[in-house]
Amino acid sequence: MATKRILVSDPISEKGVALLADHPELEVDVNTGLAPEELLKIIPQYDGLIVRSQTTATAEVIEAATKLKAIGRAGVGVDNIDRDAATNNGVVVMNTPTGNTISTAEHAFSLLLSLARHIPQAHGSILAGRWDRKKYQGTEVNGKRLAVIGMGRIGAEFAKRAQAFGMTVVAYDPFLSAARAEALKVELAETVDQALTGADCVTLHVPMTPDTKHIINADRIELLNKGALIVNCARGGLIDEVALAAAVKSGRIGGAALDVFENEPPTLDQAVFDSDERIIFTPHLGASTNEAQENVGIQVAEQLRDFFTQGAITNA
Ligand code: MLT
């Protein structure tokens, strides 16, 4: 069999790269941080492409990739891959939906606690030479009502952690059955609005699609309890950032934690950065742990290896 060439255009774990490099029928090139025009130039040489979230596999890239047969995404979301173009050009897209579940749930839950207790702001105040004990009085999460929007793997893991901290959980997910909700000991909401009504905290765990864009908007913010906290470790476009910034500034919302942005990296002129510290940020770190990166790196490499050597199509 002719050697298949795979381009790894975003960093993945060394074990994942080694798994491909060690296979006699595969050749792997790791070439990260490529500008879009550089990717366009080299992509015609490759049969396979592995990305995380920095590379955007646009229709232009996929059309230029005349030999390309498979794209592997080391992560869950495939919104950085033009799937229509992939389908039209006979390119298989595979993701690794299980490898970073725990890491992302842990990060999102850490953000909720950080918000409730103003931890990043208090840390910054110490470094600035202040001792602001009154300013950073927080709230307990114990006894609060949490709305989980999207009760897939990550949402369910977040809910478990919230329950362990004494929170009541209401969940909305179009695929959540009554039996599964009962097993997870969460209240099942029929609609997003129902889940948000009267919630003290919200966490988002849905993919970015035309239906979920701005799923949290000005009207929906009004359904939450005054001073509610919002966490987004899923995708930036899920929240109308202008509406969020206004609600935080007016005090309608107590604070928000954003790991993701509509455009990444964001620019500091965006409304959310003018919130008097009531919105806290991390740079898309949900899946950034040693464990998750090893899991997804190995999984995506196995998927591409099995695709090129056995014709197998899997989403790990
Ligand atoms: C995902 O969709 O799984 C995350 O965005 C992963 C990542 O940060 O690469």
C-alpha cells in the first residue's frame, strides 16, 4: 500500500504523533501555527489532517486538498471544520468526544467556584498590594439552583460535581430522556426558558450551531434570578456578549466566567472586557490538561491510523 501522509497542524500529544510515525504505512508531519495561506499551499500533499482548535479547515482548504480523505479533530467540537465541504469532497471527519470530558467539566466547575468567591480578582488585588476582604465577599453555591444547558457527557459530569456541592440541578437537553434525568437526579426542563427561569447559576454545554447561537441573550438573562452567575466553557457564540456585558454592568447578572469567545483570541475592545472585573476569563483551557490532551491525541491518532489501514470510521 502506498504510504499515506498525515499533517498534524495543531499540537497534539507526543504519544499520538509517535503512534502514527511508528506505523510503516504512514508518514506524519507536525507543522503547527501555519498561516491560512501556508496551509493552503501544503495541504494538497496530504491524505489526512489532524487539528485541534487553532486550525480552521475551511471549504477553500478542503477543496485545495485534492488527496485528502480524512480529518481528525482532537476534541469534541467540529465547528472549525467545514463539514459540508468535507462531505461534498468525500472527506471523512472524525472527532474524539470522550477524551476531554472530565477536564472540561472540572474547568467549568472551577470557574463557577472562582466566580462565586471572586478568586481571580482577589488574587489580582493582593498582587496589586491591596487587602480587600470586604470587596470580595462571595456567595455559597450550596443550596443554589443550577441550570445545565446541554446534558451530554460534560454537562452530566458538571451536574455531578454541583450536586456534591449541594446544588439543585435542572437540565435542558433535547436528547435528555425522563429516565436519564431521573438516573442523574436532575429536574428535566422541557425548554431552555424553563431551565433558566429562577436559576441562580447557568452552565452551557451545547455545540455551536445556527440553533444555539446566542442561546443566552438579553431576554433569557431576564429569566434568571437577580445576581445569577453564568459559566461558558463550550463555545463563545452561545452567549450574546453585548447583552451579557450590559446585564453584568447593570447588576442584573452577578458575574460570568468565559473560557471561550466568539472570535479567538478575542480583542480587548470587546464589550465583555469592560465589566469592572465581574466577568472572568481563561483562554479556552477546558480541555487543556495533561490527561485530556494525552487521551485525545492518542484517540485521534488511532482513528486516522485505523481509517488508513483498515478503512474504519470511528468517533472514539
Ligand atoms: C473541544 O471542542 O473539545 C475543545 O474545544 C477542545 C480543545 O480545546 O481543543
